[in-house]
Amino acid sequence: MKISRLFTILSVTACAAWLTGCVTTPTSSGTYTVKAFKPHNPDKVVVKVSLTTQNIYVKEGDRLLMAVQGTVGEHGATHTGNYHIEAKEKFKRSGSFGFTRSGQPADAHKGQSVDVGYPMAYWCEFAPAYGFHQGFVWSVPRTHGCIRMHKEAAARFYQLVRIGTPVSIATTQPEDGQYGQFVRKLDQRNDPDPPTELLMSNRYFTDPPGPLLISE
């Protein structure tokens, strides 16, 4: 094997392993870690989602900026296709699910009044009513079509993309073979819900500590 080829393989391996390490947050699956690189040219950033692995890859050309597992829609609710980021809203709240003013759960589909919507922090919409946002990550598809990410990933994703960033959603992505083995798998289905008081407060939208993106 040529030295240049070997160096490329080792560089890709080291890069992928390093990207999936270092910011620490306890979960039911242990300490979760994420790293994300600051793009040199934000206009060149693209997002690729693999429905089979539920992995989200953020790239700048051939440069991997972040690779994390999310949770996609069950029963095919997250549709394949080419999209782009249409809107961003850090303080997004659901209009259908949430709480009454007294803090009781509320579901608009059941005719209940949703006075404070459930938080969907770091909202990045890629199609009308569908977006990437913070939420519990499951090992199996679980959402109504949105793509949920752990807060450590969602906050960084929000910084990486801008209005117009291309989004490719496919059954599989080439990056699954290149980076998939390095992506930390999460299953937060048994994690306790945050306190209702926090969910109803803007304190829920506080960024994780430390720099969100790493300059290279």
C-alpha cells in the first residue's frame, strides 16, 4: 500500500474517531460525547441523513465536520429527498404538544389548550413542519417525521448550518461505510423527562458549556 494512501486512511480514521469524542454529558447510555469543526466556508456545508443508521453527517466538501446519531420518523414518516434548511429558531416550541398554564400535559389533537408548547430547541426546518431539533434520541425510528438530536449535537448542528444549507435524506449514505462505525450509538428511551418547570422555562434553551465549534 502506498504511503500516501495509508496516510489518508489513518487520517480519516483518526478524524472520525476524534469527532465522536470529548464533550461529556451523562445519559442512560453512559457519557455522551460530540465534537464539531468550524467550517472554513459555511456556504459549502451540506447535511446527509441516513435513514437506515439514523446517522447525521455534516460535511464541507470532503471534510467531515460532525457525525452523530439522531432519531428519524417511524413508519417512513421522514421522507427521502433533497431539501435545504428553510428556517432556524433556537427557541422553537411545539404548537400541538405541551402544557397548560398550571403545568399539566396538553395535546391539541385532543382538544386541549396548549398554553406553553413542548420545547423543540435548535429548530432547523428542512421542509414545512419538519425539522432537526433537540429531543430524546432512540435507537429505533420514533418521531412523527422530524429528526431529533441530543442537545450536545443539536446545539452544534444549529451553529453549523444556515438558511439554504443543502440536506440530503436517503435510505443509506456513502458516509455510512466510511464513518458509520465511529458514530456513538444512543438510546435515551429510559432517560427521565426534565422537570416540567424547566421544560416551560426559557432556561431549557441554554447552550451546552464551552465552545460549540472547534477551529482547525
